[in-house]
Amino acid sequence: MIKNIRLFGLLAITALMISSCANKEKKEVMDMEKVKSEIQAMEDAFAAGEKAKDADAVAVYYSDDAISYGRNSQPIVGKLAITEKFAKNMAIDSTENYNVYKVVDVFAEGKTAVEIGSWTEFDVSGNEKDSGYYMSYFEKRDGAYLCTRDMSMTTSAVKSGM
């Protein structure tokens, strides 16, 4: 009987040790300010590429398998198609308007991040022409975030009372 109690005790202690080791999953602590700064730098580079009318510079933002959900259009699938869409729009744009993007909020865990941001379009004189919000989903690949999904909206309907 004493052997059975000792054996049961040994098994119970072993089970507790194994379960406590299994539950000590090492959770990475995210430096959210660093993530936010990194994503803001990507937004600034995106805006600079747009202003320079350089579709390839804008496309650096996206992963090869990205999908972009733009305003009043069907989703654009793939980095190549996104680049072509930007190039086409840049080629016909003669306004010299430019956009400013601002990170409003970032949620990150592991190798993914979601950004909620605002954008404002200005004319060449610095007057606000339009504004809105966007959401981007990023995956960290080879040590850098890449946008795999994004979606934007304008607030112009709100401003006009619609």
C-alpha cells in the first residue's frame, strides 16, 4: 500500500512538473512604440513614393500576395497588379496633390500587426482637399513588416452631409 502511495505521489509530481513546463510558454513582449514608429516610417515612404510618382517605391509597402481594397473599386490582387494600378493613376494625375498618412492605432502580436490610420490629401498650396481612414494588416517576413491587406475610405461623404 505504501508503495502504491509513493508511486502515485511520484507520478503526480512528475505530471505537475511536465504540465508546469508546458504552460511556461515564452511570450514575446512587443515594444508597441517601436512597431508604431516602424509602420509610420513605412507610411512616410509610401507617401514619398506617391508624391514622386514612383509606383515601384510605393509597391515596397506590399507583399507579393497582397490584396488592396480601394475606394469605389474591386479589390486589386497581388503586388504586381497593385503596382500597375498605382502607375496608371500616377500617369494620368496632373494635380500635384499629395497625401499624408498618420498612424492612429497599432495592434501587434507575434509576427502580425494591424494599423488603423488616417490620410489627408493636400493640394500643391497645402490646402486640404480630402481625408479619410484606412486599415492595413501586416505580416513580418524576413524581419520586416509587409502589408498583406489594406482598405481605405474617404470622409468626403460625411463632410457633404450624405
